[in-house]
Amino acid sequence: MSSFVSPPDTEDFRKAVQVQARSADPMHSAFVMANAGSGKTKVLIDRVARLLLRRPDGRPGAKPDSILCITYTKAAASEMLSRLFKTLGQWSVMEDDPLRKKLAQLQGREINDYNAEDLQVARALFANALETPGGLRIETIHAFCARVLRRFPLEAGVFPGFTEIEEDEAFALWNEARSEAVLTAQETMPGLLDLLALEGGHEGAMLALDTLRSIGTAVLRFAAHHDGDLEMMDDVLRERLQAPEASVAELLDLAMSEALPSADIRTVAELLLTGGKTDVATGEKLMAVLAAEDAGERWSIYRSVFRTASGDVRASNPYTKGMAEALPLVAGLFQMKDGFGEEALRMLELEDRLNRAAAFARTSAMVRVGLPALERYRELKRARAALDFDDLIEHTRILLTATGMSDWVLYKLDGGLSHLLLDEAQDTSPTQWELVDALTGEFDAGQGIERAQDPRTLFVVGDEKQSIYSFQGADPSQLLKQYHQFQSRNSDLLKETMEMSFRSGPEVLEYVDAVWNEAPPIPNAAAEEPAEESNLIRHVSWRSDQHGCVELWPIAPKEEETEEDAWARPVNAMRSSSPKARLATEVARAVKAMIDAGESIWADTGEGWVQRPVQPEDILILVRGRTGGLFDAMIGALKAQGLPVAGADRLKLGDHIGVQDCLNLMRFAALPERDLTLAEILRGPFLGLVDDDRYLFELASGRRRGETLWQRVQASADPEVQAAATFLQKLIDNAHLPPFDFLTAVLDVPEADGQTGWEKLNARLGHPARDPVEALVAEAIAFDSTEPASLQCFIARMEAGEVEIKRDLAAPEREIRVMTVHGAKGLQAPVVILPDTTSAPKPSGGRIHEIDGVPVWSPRKDGELAEVTAARALADARAEEEHRRLLYVALTRAQDRLIIAGHWYGGQKGGGYHDRSWYALCLNAMDRLAPAEGEARDAIRRFGVASSTVPKTARRETKSAAYPEWALEQVEDTPVTARRKFSAPTSLLGRDMPVMAPFGEGREARLKRGRLIHALLQYLPDVEDAGRETAGRNFLARDASLEEAEREEMLAAAMGVLQAPAMTGVFAPGGRAEAAIIGSSKEHLPEGVVINGRVDRLVVSDKEVLIVDFKTDQPAPDTPEGVGESYMLQMAAYWAVLREAWPDRAVRAALCWTDGPKLMPLPEEMLLAALKRAGREV
């Protein structure tokens, strides 16, 4: 291993520290633009900590409940809360001098400025934060809205005690509302429904309505603005579209009959039929127009005279020059070049009027059919007292900005809010900005001496380059607008830019700059101007002496599929020679070679930076999406190389094979005649009859007509099939049970072979199957609480819905991670691989566009209005800009090494990538930084320093301890002379056993808190230091009833104990958690009493025995005299038993209070006194 390397103390570093310090100054509002990896989370935490600390002049800091920090995701909120609690927790147990140094560094003051009272206040912040009702308010915008609505439900018009529904439940409700609306429309307005289905094309009416839901809030707002009056809405829509009063059919009838100059057209057509090829073709079309009886058919033929086959307006005349010279009427009617003839101009104007009439008709139909669906969806949610995420934002917006109660609500909120911190501001939607504006509108009012000394502040941090959530309403352009708006209210608003990255090496950052700054202009953008100098980005690496590498791989040529491959391959399988499969295999082999060779990465040990061999958890593979095959191919290729891979970060529940196995059991129980379902069960993990020749073929073949597979199973004499029949019969017997009870009986109850369903699933599918099946059980619990207890209904719900489970891959667990770029936002890894880079930017895909606040449905480009075309072009340009921003996010996840690859895209011509793809952008940057010529361009190209190899450290080997000889000896039977009394230690209290009220205030919560903290202290000592917080957080996340603040408080309490210097001996080697203590004491316990209990921690050494029990009471007593009698007697009993077992060693007993934390030794005389008092009661 190489020696320690520390990043140099450069001018750029000192500047970055100053920017961070100014940004964290709680005396000023600040607007911060932060590059990726520049430490914005640290600045946020520093700012909150400084807000809580005493001011330099001795005034108290901000109250914890006066601070609101809003971030974008629950994971980000959890991370910030964890880091803040860690900081405050460290302060609470820190000695004076180190604490003074920490505070001085944070606040930019002298070490000697802090007196004893200042230190005491800093140490108390941890407890103050924990004791704040509701905890520190670091939460997502949706969590904040939910809290506000729960505080003011009547004012907001929502049900008190409402529930928040996830997307899968919301989709099920929408599906129900949509179906009801379509059925109603079939009866009341069939013509509009037919139009909707016709205009929707292959989507049909049902799927067409789904596009309406995507902007449902805007449509409901539009309807509310016009009091739901459909006629008024039609009038507004017609005015905005400038649509004629006549319908499409009426316009065509008029234009293609009375207004059609038939005689002139016939004259021209007869002449053209005598001309050349072009003339004859036009003449035949004109004669066909005159012969057609239907106006629509006439229009279709006539339109082709003026438009090309692709739909464009003709640039040349539909006749030859000689015909126009022979008869001027030809040009007078049909001229298309250098001006338009009368009919050409009339038809183009007619076409525009037809398009506007059609746009009005289909949009009106969409609104008239879809608005009842949206309203019914709202009613279904109201019936369940439920709100979805959009509802939370919209109801809060209305509450704070648009109701008669807004001023009063803001007054009540304003009284407790003094400091607002907004994280990930680039992903804030305009509606969410309205909330921020409402909350901070009065921050700068009343600027007097008191306010100047203790100002109310706004802190906004974001990065336009990382705005990638437009599909959730994010608009990066709003960020700059908001800055100017805030600045107009507060001229002292600071604007800072954090350029230095503490994450990535210099080569990675230089490459990122080259990709972003040298990108070609985006066509169709609103302003096609060259980039100004101020728009160019600059990254500075803190790790300037730790060099990394960027690799650009060539794209392998496309291979054609052979005929044999096509016949032999399953229709839904990706062939091994496909570009995506070949790339996945190539990447997997490269990763394996990288790990096997011990290629180096940089790692921070806490004492300095060293190079160590790359491990699987150091590798992050990012793709643009989970569909398309590459995502699954990548995971499969890594597994084929024997590499540990975490699997998909998101999984559709119904797609997992373990979930399908469980649902099959339900399907069979509901209908045993399902032969295919039963066959899958027989071969599945629960029965395991995988020998088809012996089992399935014998059972299925030779059946009589109408005989089911289940009947053959019942009649079989094979013992293993008979055992299967017993299992299957239990399923049928349990068919009446609710889904959760059914699954519990299958998964938790051991069968005749002694194995539970969980054990059988794990044996066949491995541990990764547990999460999806547990999610299925959770779905069953939720279903049982709201729906009839029916297996068939639950199956239908699972088959109809798209339940998706999310796996937390933020903390690597010795596995390679394969994720989408969106999912990796906020993460980082030493090695990042981008294999999905060659495809074109995805168009906006919008089918409903808002034109001057009015929704216009335009499912096809053909016949599209000019206004819609402009709106679509702008949306596509914004989508392409986001395409580039997504690339920036992907590139900046890399710490040391970045690998860019791609599969062949497009046909045989070209280079295998789209000219505006990520690969094209990355290739341009590589050409600039590391030019190559000739054959070198077709090889792997590198910018930076190639990774060296580091000897891999030897793997730790664990050996099982051999049994002692006495453990293998036969134990002789010993007659029992008297019945022994096994007792818990507290039973010695007799009639003085304290009685606790079963329904006391907060009792259940306190008990749960104690159990969970005990569990953390039981298991976390066995986890390596670096992974303890992650393991603890994952453990607590399993309890969905806990609030995030509760989880963080429990984890902080446990980590405080583990990290306290006084606890070093408690967790020393040789110690055991939850150690059983069973025994008696002739000297100190009554005769015949055998203590049977467990102690939280037992440490046995050559000279002494230490027993420690953890207690979570708040507040903890200051001295042993304050310890309750039950606690004292419990420890006294354990002490007495261990004194009897180890008479030659000193036995010490202690209580560890997590509130502090503090270790409290219990004097021997107090233990003896407790036993003496108890002996009188037994």
C-alpha cells in the first residue's frame, strides 16, 4: 500500500473554504450555486448548526423548531438529519479543548472566545434537538405540505387524519375513475367517445385519457376558473384556438361543394391530361375530385395536389410550364411556386381552419369525457380521506396563497418560522416556488435594530446543471428568476458559487468541463445564441494530486442475425450477438479483469489518502432507463462472470419470480382446475418436483378427457407427490382466508419436512427474493385493511396494478451497483461506467400542450396547429437540454475513473451513434483533450493516468472453534431431589413489583424505542465501524410506523454509546451480546431459586467479569442512588449468579444509560443491600 497522500493547501482550496463559510453564515440570506461534489450538504449542516449555536455576543441561537429545511427526497432528508445528529452528538461528549477548536473552526472565531457556558450550550444542542416536538424539521416538500395540512385541515378543506397514497394505489383509483367515466360517456355522449377513440389512434380512448391525468391539476384549475361550465370552457378554448363555429364536416361540405370551382377545375384537368407525366398525374387527381361523391374523399384527393406524400407544402408547381402558357387559368388556380394560385391559397387556408376545428373538437371531447374522470378520481380519494403527492402540493398552495384564511394561516406559521433552507432548488417546480414565496414573503419586513441583529433568513442552494426532473414539474430557468425576485426584496442577499469539487479527481473534472462547454448548440432552442463566457462552467478539484482517468471505448460493429439464430431463439430473448448483449459481456469481463488485477483507486482512511485495490462495491454502472434490454443484460452478464451484483434498484413486484410463485399458490387455491398454474407450483420452490420425466410428464400425460392435473396428483401413489397433494389441499382449505393470513400460513408455518415457505424460497431463489416477497406481504396487509377478504380480488389487484418496490442502493454492500442516472442522483463511486450513451435524445412526448393557459390535445404531428408545433419544438428543445444535464449528473458521479462505452445504434451507415447522443458529446470532448488519428481512433482512448495495480490484501479467514472435550462427553442422569424455581430477577421484588399503566401516555412508543435501541446495540458492535450507521439505518427502515426523526434519534442514541470513550471496555473483544445467565447463589439468593435471564453485555477476562445492561430511560439518573429498585435488583441477581460461577474473579456490574451516554458502575454494597431487601420478600 502506498504512503498517505494529502490534497495540497492551494489558493483555490482556501477560496472554496471561504465561500463555504460565507454561505453558512446565519446572519445573511444566501443564494448558492453549487457544482456537483462541492459540499453543499456540508454547508447546509454547518448553517443549521451555526443557527443553533449561541451568537458571538452571547444571545441565544435559533430554536430548533424555528428552522425549516426542505430537500427533494426522503433519502436526502435522512442523510442531512443523520449528519446533523452526528455532529451534535459528537459535541455532546467532546472534551473542552477539542470542542472549542471545532466551534471556532465552524464559526470563524478565536478558540479563546468560548467560555464554559458556551461549551455547555453547544453540548446541550443534541438533547434540545431530540426533545423538540416533532423533531428537527428537515423534510421533503411533500412531508412539509402534509404537516401543514394536518395542522390546518378545515382551513385547507381536507379531512383531518387524511392518509397519503403511493403511486400504485393512486393508479388503481384512477383506473376505476377512468373506467366509470368511459362507461358513462358510452351512454350519454357516444359521439364524443368515438371521436376520442378515433383521434387517439392505437392508444384508444382509455389510454388517451391517461395523458389528461398527467396535467390533471392544470385541467381542474382551468375548469374551476370557469366554474365547471363546459359551454364557457368551450368558448374560451375556441377563442384561444381561433377555431371556426362550423364543424370539420360542415367546413368540408361547404368548401368541397358550393365553393369548389368545378367548371374551372374540369377545364384545367382536361388540358393537363394531354400533357406530360406530371400534368397527367395532376389531371387525374382533379378528375377524381370531381367524380367523388363524399366531401371527405374529395378533400383527401384534392389535398394531395398541394402537398407532397410526406405532408409538406409543395415547393414546385403540380404542372409543367407549357400547360400554364397554354392556359393561364392553370397557374391562376394551382400555382405553388413564387406565389399561390387562388385554389392553392384557398385550400391552405381551409386546411388551417379544418385543423383548428379538429383541434377544438378533439380537445373539447377530451375535456368533456375526461373531466368527469378527474372529478371522480378526486371523489374516490375523498371517500378514502386520501391525498396523492399532487394533492399535497396543490392544497397547500391554495391554503397559503388563494383562500380567505391565507393571511391567518401564514401568521400562525410565520410565528414559528425564522429560517428556511431549500436544498436541490433546481428541481423545485413553479408551484412549489409559490409555497416558498408565501412562507418567506414577510421575512424582510420590519427591518429594525432587533431584526438586524437577529435576521430571519432564507438559504437556497442548487445547480441548474443537475435539474433532471422536468417530468415532475422542475424548471431550472425558474432558479434565476427566483434569485432576482428575492434580491428585489433583500438587497443584502448573498450570491455564491461553489466551484471546487471534493469528490472527483482533476482529470474527471477537466473532462466534464470539456463535455459541457464544447457541446454543439441545440436546434429549435428558444434563443440560438453562442454560449457566453459567463455560461461556461469551471470545476476545480480539491484532490489535485490524486490523478484519475477517463476512458472512451469504441463502438463495436453491428452484427446481423443469422437465420438459425432467429429460429432457435425464444421470441422475447435478446440474442447473444446483439449489440447490447455484446456490450454487456464486454463490460462485465472488463470489470472482472479490473478486480482480479487489483487495479487501484484512491481511498480516504481518515488519516490520509491511499491507493487500494478496487472492490465490487466501488463500481457503479449507470444507464438511462431500465427498459430496452441493456439494464437486464448488464446484470445478467455480471452474474455470468461470477461477480456480486446488487440487482435492480427498482423492481415491478409482479415481475419477480418469487412473487409469481406466491401468487400462483393463491390462483390454485381459488381455482384448482388451473393445470398450468399447478404445473408451475409442482416445479416451483414450495414443492420442488423438478424432475419432469418422473413427475410432471407422468402426471400430465395419458389423462382422460376433462381430467385435471389436480385429480392426477390426488390419485398418485408416489410418496413425494402425495406429500405435494397434502400441501396443495391445505391451500384449498385456506382459500377463504384473507390474503395476508393465507401468505402467513404458507410462509411462516413449517411443513411436514420441517421447512417454512421462507426457507424454501431462500433455498431456491436466494436471499434477494426476500425483499420482493416481503413487499407482497405488505401489499396484502394494506389490501386487507381496505378491501374484501378475497384471494381473487387480491390477485386481480396485483395483476392490474404496477406495484413497484425501491431498493436502497445508496450504501454499497460489497456488490456492484447497476442503476439509472436518476436513481444515482446524490451518489458517487470510485469507478463509474456509462454503457448507454449512443441513442438519440428522447423527445418531450407531450400530447397535451398548454396554449395561453388552455390545454390543447394534439396526439399526432399531422394536422398540428402552428402554435402547438412551436410549443412542441420548445418542449423538445428543453428535453434535449435536460438530456445534456442528465449526462452531467452521470459524469460527475465518478471519483477516480470514468468509462464511457456504447452499443451500436441505428443502421449500417454512420458511426453507430446519434449525432446528438451522449457518445457524440463525449467523443467531441475526447478529441479536444486527447486527439487521436487513424487506427488510434478505433481503440480505447484515455485521458489521464491509467490505473496502477495494488497487491490485494489477504482475505480474512475465520475458523470455527473446536468443541471442548467436556462438551462431547455423555452426561449421566442425575436424580432431581427438589423442584427448582426458575425466575426472572425482577420476580424477587415480590409484592413490591412496580405496576405500570398499560395505556399510559407514550408507553407503547417508549417501549418500542427501548427495544429498537437495544437491538441496535446488540448487532451493530459486530459491524465494521464504517458501515454501522448504514446498517443501523437499514434496520430501522424496516419499521414503517416510525417517523424519520424517530429513526435518526434512535440511531444517534445507539451510535453515541458505541462511540463513547468510556464504553471501549464494554465492547472489547471477548464480549457477548444478549448473554444468557442461568444459575443460583447459595450465599446471596434464597434456596431453590434459579435466576433465568439475559444481560445486554457480558465481558469475561482473565481477572474480572463485567456485566452491563443498557437503559433508555429519559432523563437518566445522575447517581446510583437514583436507580430504580427493579433495575438495581436485576443487576444484583446477575452479579450474585456470576460471583458463584467465577469465585476467583472480580465481578463488576454497571448500567449504561443511552441518555448522555454514561456508564454507571453499581457499588457492591448497593447490590448486596438490594438482595437483602428482596430476600425478605421471597
